[in-house]
Amino acid sequence: KRLANPTVNRRLTAWPKGPVEMGQVGVRFDYDGKVVKDGVTCHQYNMQPNAGKVSSSTVRWREANGGTHAVMTEVLIKENTSQEEEVKEAVDEAGNAVEEV
């Protein structure tokens, strides 16, 4: 829901919120504004590694690619989508796009 209809300004984290959730997820999605792709308006997010207690693969990626501000991949979510499955699919695709170290 937070990714389909963001309430944060550009460059701020839309999801996850809070240190516990951030540690569980291991990455964060920072809002990067709206873009139009193939005639569809989407919210764009930069998937970035979190600091702190995260999986060893995320730590390796983070150390090899410039730290917590490095963009792992971009995620596009259709504007005003009410389909939770579409959001989950976009996030899963982003995760699959990230190369492991």
C-alpha cells in the first residue's frame, strides 16, 4: 500500500519503516518521483541496501557497490494501483534483478 500510493517526498524511504522492519527486509525503497513508461504513469523507487543487521549477501553487495546509498535496482509501481499482487510482483522482479556478489 505504501508503494502504490506514497506519502513521502522524493529521496525519502517509503518502505520499510522502523529499524526492526528494516533489519528484517534488508533493503529499503526510497521514493524517486513519477515516471511514464510505455504510456503508464508509475511511481519510481530506488532499492538500496540497509545498514546494520542484514543478510550476508546484502552486506557483500553493499560493500562491493558503494555502501548504503548505492542503488541496487529501480522499482516501478503503477500509480494508484489497488492490486497488491502487482506491487508484490514488481518488488520480486527487482529483487531478482539484483546481482549477487
